[in-house]
Amino acid sequence: MLEPAVQKEVDCFMQGLRRRNHGQPEFHQAVQEVVESIMPYLLENPKYRKAQILERMTEPDRIITFRVSWMDDEGNYRVNRGYRVQCNNAIGPYKGGLRFHPSVNESILKFLGFEQTLKNSLTTLPMGGAKGGANFNPKGKSDNEVMRFCQSFMTELTKHIGKDRDVPAGDIGVGTREIGFLFGQYMRMINEFTGALTGKGLEYGGSLIRKEATGYGCVYFVEEMFERIGDSVKDKVCVVSGSGNVAQHTIEKLLHFGAKPITASDSSGFIHDPDGITMDKLNYIMDLKNNRRGRISEYAEKFDCEFHEGKRPWIVPCDIAFPSATQNEISAEDAQTLVDNGLRAVGEGANMPTEIGGVHIFQKNKILYAPSKAANAGGVAVSGLEQTQNAQRYSWTAEEVDTKLKEIMKEIHTQCVKYGGWTNEHIDYVNGANLAGFIRVADAMLAYGVV
Ligand code: NDP
Ligand code: 2IT
């Protein structure tokens, strides 16, 4: 609970933000979570308020919107809306993923870009924050349709990106296949081979461990939280949502650590495998999702376990929850159910997967709660390492990249402990991540004066 005077300031700021950004609930939510964390610090340090840092940080540098016309396999004209929201480049060139999903709109991309700005700051690497994408649904589209869409999208996006300007990567619906098509078109347009995208294939400038980095990093972070209290993720029962890039590599790293993942999901429902998802079963999921682009329900048929149609996995008792699908997938009610069932920790692989009411429940119950901007920062961190390797025209081994990823996740944990332990004994990782991420960007903005 915030002090009444702090709450009043939060409410006042949020009222203005809502008025300026009408009808953008996801953006309001992301900002509110941060403002609740940092307002006590801002009140103690008036220089940030005098310089209107919060007002400026919540106003993206620019929002680019464009038409993406393409032709489907039947020869029909199709049109989608493309975006790039360049939020803040105070500490480095804009950096952040591209999302292709029918739900994509300005509110979602502004929330993701704002989160990305603070997340990238936490990595300690020189990266600003951005996010982009389109309301394009890759599901059911042929490879040729996806290629034509990507080429049309990149024909416009090329004008706004570059290795020292803005470096996009993948997110929901954008994986190695899409990055290949996008990078191919980018190179055609500028006639140079430069690392203006990350998440590239290994043959053309990609980094080892990038595809694994978000899920691996999330488990490394949760292990750090347990280690601090003399425990470990080993033998813990884990409930994972999603079955895409982040979920797959979270499950893989959990298996390396001797934990027991028992669920996976997609937008149709979740599978519950009480015997545990093994490495063989995970390989089946990877083939199902990455090659055959099938549905997770097929897992239940193949391995004879339950499929819960239209449901999320939070009703299954567990020690650790790893939401790894999308935003707002854990409601306050889900959070309470998890806590009532003995939850110890949460590692957010997805961006903002927990509604604010759920965040408060985790905080109140002193759950080891790793918020997304800390827990899933491993993905963009290895993207940063991919940029470094491209700039050096050199590639590091998987071991070298993995070691650096572990070091970065450890450092993020250290920063969260430093800034999240200033009010009481228990580490509030939400406050820690928000404050640590904010200060670096804010201090850079202060140095620039009125810009
Ligand atoms: P993928 O596209 O590889 O996988 C997304 C998964 O989430 C799929 O299983 C998908 O199911 C499911 N999903 C997507 N939207 C919904 C929805 N509205 N309701 C239920 N399930 C849904 O994406 P990623 O694994 O890359 O991304 C997952 C999350 O992790 C996102 O929040 C993303 O922003 C975040 N993230 C990703 C990073 C990365 O490096 N890729 C880095 C940091 C964060 P279906 O196939 O049925 O749509
Ligand atoms: O949300 C994220 O951090 C990402 N989708 C990864 C961004 C990146 O630039 O690698």
C-alpha cells in the first residue's frame, strides 16, 4: 500500500496520462505499475519532477504508422496496418521486437515500447526502447504469403531503422522465418550487410543462444532469487503458459536445472502432463509449433494427458509459475488461486502477463515475483550481444554467449535487490526493476537538458 500523499501524486499523474492517451488501457497499465514504484523516489528527488522526466518518458519520441499492402495466394489484395513506436533513445539506439498478431494496436505497442525502454536500461547495455509490428495474423498463411507480407512491411520500415538508429527483432508471431524475410528485404533496399535486425539465422549474422535467451534468462533470474534465500529451482513443480519461443526454452532450461514443468498452452487451451514434460516431449512441442505449426491439443492426444480447452493453466497447483504467452494472462483471481495453491515464485517470460490486481496480490503475499522487464530481459540482452558481434564481424561460441547472458541476468538481479530492498527486508522485485531501469534513462535525459 502506498502512503496517501504518494497515492495522490500517482493518481494525479495517471489522470493526466489517461487524458492524453485516451482509450489505451494497456499503456495506462504499464505506466501505472512503474509510477507506483518510483513515485516515492521522485518525491525525495525533486530534480526529476522539475525536469518533467516522467511526462517526457511516457511520450514516445515518435510513432510511425503505415499501410502494408500485399497479395495472398489466391490473388486477392490485402491490407494491414504497420507500426514502429520509437519510445526513447537516451541511452542508445532504439531496440525492441516486432509483433505480428491481429490484436496489435497503438496501445499495445506503446506499453511494450515503454517497458522495453526500462528493460533495456536494466541490461546495462547501450540500447534505447522501441516496439513495432502489424495487425497481421500469420496463422494459416503460407510461407509465400508471410514472405510477401514481410517484404511489403520492410519496404516502408527500412526508412526508419538502421544499425545506429533502430534495431528491431522478433516477438509474438515473428521468429527466425520472419526475420529472414525481413532482413533479406532490408539488405535489398539499402545494399549493405549491416546488423540492423537481431534474431537473425546463424548463417547470416545471428548469434548463438539468441533464440534460447529469453527462456534461459528467465530461469537464470528465478534461480538467482531462490539462491539468495538458500534454495533452488531444482525439483520445483512448474506451470508454464505458451508454447512458442519463450515457453519452449523456459521448459528446456527448467529441465537442465532438474525442475518439473507440467503444463504448456496456446490460444486454444492448455495441456496438463502430471508426469512432467521431458526433453523428448519438449522436442515434440518444438517440432509441432516451429515446423508443423500445429495446436498444443495434439500433445494431449500423443502423450495421453488432459487438454483443457479455452482455459489457462493457473488452476494447476505449482511452486513456480512461468507466464510465457502474452499480456494480462494472469488476473487477480488467477493470482489468488496460485497463492492459495502454495505458489512460491513467478518468472514472467511474457511482457506484462499479470494484471495490476494480480501484481498487488503477489506483492502482498511476498511471493518471489520476477516482473517481466527483469525476468525476460535475457532476450534483448543477447540481441545486444548480437549487435556487438556484428559490429566486430566476429561470432562468439554458445558457451561464451551463455556465460555473458548469465552474468547479465545476475547483474539485473543485483540491481533489483539494491533498489527493491530500500523499504523493507523482503525484496520487492517490481519496485527494484522499475527504479533501477528508470534511474539510468532519467539521468541520461537530465544530462541532455530540454530535449
Ligand atoms: P511466439 O509467437 O513464439 O509464441 C507465443 C505463444 O503465446 C504461443 O503459444 C501463442 O499461442 C500464445 N499466445 C499468443 N497470444 C495469445 C493470446 N492472446 N492468448 C493466449 N495465448 C496466446 O512468441 P514468443 O514466445 O516470442 O513471445 C511470448 C511472450 O514473450 C510475449 O509476451 C513476448 O512479448 C514476450 N517476449 C518475447 C521475447 C523474445 O525474445 N521472443 C523477449 C521478451 C519477451 P498461439 O500459437 O495459439 O497464438
Ligand atoms: O520484448 C522483448 O524484449 C523482445 N521481444 C526482444 C527484443 C529484442 O530486440 O531482442
